[in-house]
Amino acid sequence: MSPLTNTSDWPIFSFIGIPGLESAHMWISIPFCLLYLVALGGNVLLLILVRSEQILHEPQYYFLAMLALTDLGLSLSTMPSVLAIFWFDVHHIGLDACLAQMFFIHTLSSVESGVLVAMAFDRLVAICAPLNYSRILTHYTVGCLSGAALLRGATLLAPLPFFLRTFPFCGANVLSHSYCYYPDMLNLACGDVTFSSVYGLVCVLCTFAVDVIFILVSYMKILGTVMKMGIQDRNWKSLHTCACHLCTVLVFYLPLISLAVLHRYSEETSPILYTTMSNAYLLLTPLLNPLVYSLKSRQIQAALRKRFWVQRVIAGE
């Protein structure tokens, strides 16, 4: 595949796939396809359980449903370009399609980060102010927190596609990911991109950096509260309810931070490692979140057993 050189008003961008393994793309597509199916199926199942099971009609599971919905959006945003590369050897994408994909990827990532903050707040109230939990975490509060995460992401990141449309793209517009990524596209733009680059940094600071700080402060407060209870206190078990959320936070932020570091030193990084991390960034989170909650949450396990038991009984009849 040779990259397209474009100097017209409608640039074409090229995906590189996995460098050096072009001949094995068809075989590589098999695990990718399976991982996408597991991610989609797991998140759809979580949504069905939260909607149908009465024991999951609590604020923390409403946030989990919002997280699953966001993960579905991320998977569906990247799946077309990733599978097109590996299945059909289609490496090109137009400007408008690329900008649309980029907007949804960055917006949904911001929304997911905001939902993780809301889940940290939920655990903070549940452990530090349990008597006021039902009064603070009402349906209205859950709706406001979820809506705020969505509104923040959409508002802050809406200008990004418009910034990129103002720049000409010249030369071989080869993207270093299997999807459209704002810093990647900005590196290909011709002209002065200082303002757009600074705005992108501001968006990162106003979303991910602020969210990480809030999550860290929340868990410092939670840990301080649990420490005051005494080692023999039953409320030490409260920390178990935070395990799922902590695993989800690590699954989301570690690939994100790793990708940011690799992007900073992309010229010194192995192309295969760089491409693998870029795919892991948006594939691991939707894949692992349902598995983490299925393995760690007793309520989710009970709902799963109940649903499959009812289906088995119905099938037996």
C-alpha cells in the first residue's frame, strides 16, 4: 500500500495498520474481531442487566450503565476503520469521515473519564456519608452528573474538527494509528498549528488531569475514613466495593498515559509497539470493564446467575 499524496482541498488520509506485518493482517483480524465481539456483547449484557434487574437499580450501577454505553460508542467508533484495514486492506479515509471519527473518539473518552469521576463521588458518599447516601445520590443527581460529563466532553471538543478544517494538508497524509487521532492529524497539517495545539493541551488539562486529581483526592478521603474505623471494624469491607472502580480507573488511564508518552517519543519508539498501544488504548477499556465487574461485583454475579437460571428453566420447559 502506497500512501496518497494530496494537495487538493479534500485530503485523503492513510492508515498504516501494523508495520511489517501487512501480509498477516487477515490472521490478525481474527483476534481483533473476537475482542470486539466480546466487548460489544459484554457491554450490551451489562446494560440489559442494569435495566431489568431490581437489585441493580442503584446509583453506582446507573453509572456503570453509562460507562457501558460509552464503551459501546468507543468500540463502534474505531471498529469500522480497524476492521477495514485488516479485513479488506482499505487504508484510506476522507477528511470528513476522519474528523467525525476523531470527534467521537475524543468526546467519548472525555465522557468516560467524567463518568469515572462520578463513580468515585458515589463511592466517596457511600463510605464517608452512608446515612446521607440516598439523600445525596438521587436519580436527579445521577442524571445531572452523567449529563455534565457528556456536555463537558461535547462542548470542549467540538471546536477540534473545525480547527483541523482550516489547515491545508500536504504531502503523504499517513496516520500512525488505525483510527483518526487529533495530535496525529495536527502533526500532518501545514501552517501554524500553535493555537490548535495549545487548545488541545487545555482540553486534556480540563478533562483528564482534573479528573485524575479528583479521583485521587476522593480515594485519599475514603482511605482516611476507613483508617479511622479501626482494623476490626466491619466497614473495612467497604473497600471491597471500591475494587471494581479502581480496576476500571487503571484500565482506562494506564493505556491513555502510555499512549501519550509514546506519542511524545514516537520517533524513538518501535512502530509495532506504538501501533499495538494505540489499539490497546481504545480496545482494552470496553473489553475489560464488563469482565472486571462480572468477576468482582457480587450483585452483578447474582444478576447473571438469576438471568441465566431463568433462561435455563424456560428452555427446559
